[in-house]
Amino acid sequence: MQKIIIFIFFLVAQNLAFSSNNLPDFTKLVEENNASIVNISTTREGNLPKNHPQLENDELNKFFERFFGDKLPNAPRQRNTQSLGSGFIYSSDGYIVTNHHVIKNAKKIIVKLNNKTELTAKVVGSDEQSDIALLKVKAKNLQPVKIGNSEDIKVGQWVLAIGSPFGFESTVTAGIVSAKGRSLPNGNYVPFIQTDVAINPGNSGGPLFDLSGKVVGVNAQIFTRSGGFMGLSFAIPIHVAEDVINQLKKNGKVVRGWLGVYIQEVTDNLAKSFGMKKPMGALISKIIPDGPAEKSDLKVGDIILEFNNKKILNSSDLPPIVGSSKVGKRVDVKVLRSGKEMTIKFKVGKLPDQMQIQAKSDNSEPNKKSNINILGMDITNITSEMKKNLKLKDTNGVFVKKVIKEPAVSASLAAGDIIKQIAGVNVIDVNQFQKVVSRLSKGNFVSLLVRKANNSSVYLAIKIR
């Protein structure tokens, strides 16, 4: 029995040793790249709390706070505030890469090298959409990072970050790639790399390395409920960052391709309503007036499956692909329309510098005389007065006065919605809408094109009962 126990202990110890030997050693990677990592400190104008007077130095500040509290009269409330971030040397002649949000509104930017040298940096260009900024310092013979291929990284592979979280310079953390192509609310043109690498305030703008020591991403964001790291961090793929860097270096700004449409995700129920085997692609819910899509053969209700020979699996795949397309280039767009695939020639437009699309509130009263209960909702015709108040192009469609029961409830319809299309048929009025519904097969999902109260358009799927 004792021999068996000893043998089992030997096997366990051997397995543990084998496992530890298989873990990556980051020592060489860190040693080779530490000199390429920089600390970035910025100075901005900020407001002090009302009970916090501005003084010449911290010692005097503490003295007056201790003995006078908030009783100093007429103390100025403006002072400069400082923040920290990270970055990396992109080229030996002094180009530095970091995040846009690290240097946004900065009056002064100081880049601190690994050897403690401090250099004043100027902003070559900064792009809020991608959160990439390019800086320049007066220096020569700096050690730049090696650039990798972020499109080749795989979920599950090891990655490593070096940066200055909370001002702790040259901090190294490691983890794995958790997912690729993540879409975040404030990053429409970036398919983020998600990792579980520990990233904290101050890491922003620092590099994400693969095991070969090449940069595959720029650390940018974390998801947190507490303000600290929770295992969800996001990096900008380096191939996206480089496109921005090259444009900033050449022009000082970024020009993006533009489709000129509103899109939405194809849900499982919507896929059924369009006769698709599985949900995929980007569904066009609205075409922007005078945009490139309006000048093409694209239509509301088209599901974009490919753009310039690149597959669109999710709606979030489309914006970065279009954004990185060359303005003026003619590309093929494969769409699903009325159950059939077709290819449309499209000329890529230029994304306006500022797209201001104002939402309109719906404060009109519907026509109370013509309401009728169809599909679990009260609907009414659109009057000329409603057309004027809602700034509609015409009176086509039906106005949802009230959502009463299923299936309207599950379809996420709401009072104030205007149904413009059902099962691919344009809606004219209540009577025509009722006739179309009566011809639909029960148990099937059909699509509704709905104008919401905020003037946006969206497709919804509703089950006919």
C-alpha cells in the first residue's frame, strides 16, 4: 500500500513539473521590449473642489488646509490636473503611439522613456473613432517595437502587456486572447481583441505582445463595475491601428469609407421571417438621404452578406470593413433580398467629419376614429396633421396607438411606432395592413419595418397567431 501511495505521489509531482515546464517564460520578451515602452503624463486644465484653494505647492497647500479649512476668501478654483497613461515607440526617429483618450485636451504632454529621460511631445494627429493618437518627440536612435499581424492571432493564445498602471512603470501582466472582433458601444470602427490580461488605469495606450515579442494590439479599455480590473480587457488590433497611424502621419487626420445606412443585427426570429437558415449579415433598416447608399441600388430590407469579398457574419463586422475601405473605390456588395442573393456594385463614400442626425420626439395625437386591434395592438391611420407634426414624407403606414397583448408584446412594438412594411409589403393604411395580415400563415415569423418615436428605423420579427 505504501509503495502505491509513493508511486501515485511521484506521478502527480511529475505531471505538475511537466505542466509548469510547458508554461511560457516571458523573461526574454520583457527584456527585449522594455526599452520600447514609455510612460505618458499629460497636463490639463481642471477645476478644484470648492473647498480646495489653489496654492503654489503641496506643502503650503497642506498647511492652509490644516489651519484654515475652507475659509480662505476669494481663492481661485482653476488649476492644472495631471493624468498618466502608457505608449510605445513606433519608430526610431521619435514617433510614439498611445490612445486618443490619454492625450485628449492636454495642454502639455511628457513622454518618459525607460531610461528615465523625459521628452516633451507634440500631437501629430489623434483619432477619436479608433482611440489612436500619434505623438512625436525630438529624439534619435530610439528602440521601436516590432509589429506583428493581429489578423493571425487565435483565441486561447498567450499575450502580454507592458505599461504603467496607476503610475507603476514597466508593469508586466499576461493572459490569453478571450475573443476577437468584439464590438463596443464607443468603438464602431474597431473590432476589439478581448483578453483577460490585467489592465488598469494607466495601462491605456500600451502595447499587447504575442509570444514572439511582436505588438498585436494597443490596450484601450476594460469592462468594469468597480472601477478596477474584472478580467475583461480590450485592445485595438495593430492592423487597425497602423492604418490610422499611417493616415495621421501623412495627413494629420483619418478619412474613412462610408456606406450611408443604418444597420441592425439579424436575430434568430428575423432570420426566420426572411427565410434564412441561420442569422447572419447586417440588415439595412434605413438609408441616409443623399448618402452613397441612396445613390446605389441598395434598399431598405437588404441583408448585407459580403462587402468587398469579406463575409459579414454579424452586423458589427460591417462598419470597420467599410471604414477601412478606400473612398471612391467600387466594390461588390452581396445582399439577400426577397430570399434571393444578388451582387450590387457600390462606390464607397467619404464619412462626414461630423454626422449630426437629430432625433425627433413624437408628441402627436393619433386619429382616434380609425383604430383597430390587429396582432395584439391598436393601430390607426396616419392623418395629414400627424404627417406635419411628425415631419413624415407621406401618410403611408399605420400608427401604433397602444400595445395590448401578444404577439405585439414579444415583438417589442411600442406605442408611437409607425409600421411601414410587413413581410416585405409596403403598408399604406389600416385596411390594407389588415388584408396583408389575413393572408399570412399562422405560426410563421414575418418582418416588420418600424419607424420608432426617435425617428430611427428598425426591423422587428412578429409571430403570426
